[in-house]
Amino acid sequence: MGTATHSLRGQSDQGYFGFSVGMAGDVNGDGLADLLIGASHWGGTRGAAYVIIP
């Protein structure tokens, strides 16, 4: 394993950021795969999804 160069945090400590992670395809059409990260308890029980575009 290599050394981590980046870290990600959700907007809330209780939001369960990273509870689900999946490939989002190429959301912005740049030819690179993008990442989707879920936070199932952000805002109480509403949840949130974050699209990470490299």
C-alpha cells in the first residue's frame, strides 16, 4: 500500500460520510471515472450524496 495523499470529510461528524461508495461513471464528460460517496445520516435522516471529480 502507498501513502495517502488526500483525505475527505463530510459536512457533519454524525452524517456517516462514506457509508456507501460507488462509481458514478463519467459525470462531467472528461473521460475519467468519477466517484460517488454517500452520507446516509446527513441532516438527520435525509442523507446526501457527493460526486468526486478528479
